[in-house]
Amino acid sequence: MAQKSNRFISKEVRRFTVIAIISIAITLFLSYHVANLLFGVNSFEVYKSLKNKRSYLISEINRLQESNARLQKEYFELKNLEPEE
């Protein structure tokens, strides 16, 4: 009877150990992917940085287009003042 009890405890310990190892492996796997998502090459911080850079570049393009239009207008005004040859 004691031997059956020891076998049962042994099976329970073995089962618990297997479940614990699998749980730890899954936890490590998921932790790695969450950390990679937050701090890796394709992370949320990189996304925010690129989004800010995009908005800056769009505003810079608009500023340069306005400046270009103003300078082009000034150029054509000066060109019309010069006598034609």
C-alpha cells in the first residue's frame, strides 16, 4: 500500500514538474516577444518616432513649397523688369 502511495506521489511530482517547466517556457517565450514589441527594431517607440518624423517632414515640405512659390514669383517679377535682348 505504501508503495502505491509513493508511486502516486511520484507521478504527481513528475506531472507538476512537467507542467511547471512548460509554463516557464511559455512565459519566457511570451516575455521575449512582448519585450521585442516594446523595445525592439519594430517597436512602438520606433513607430512613434517615425510618425513624428513624418509629420515634421510634411510640414517642412509645405514650408519649402511656399518658399519656392514666393521665390519663383520674385524671380518672374525681376525677369519682367529686365529688358529683352
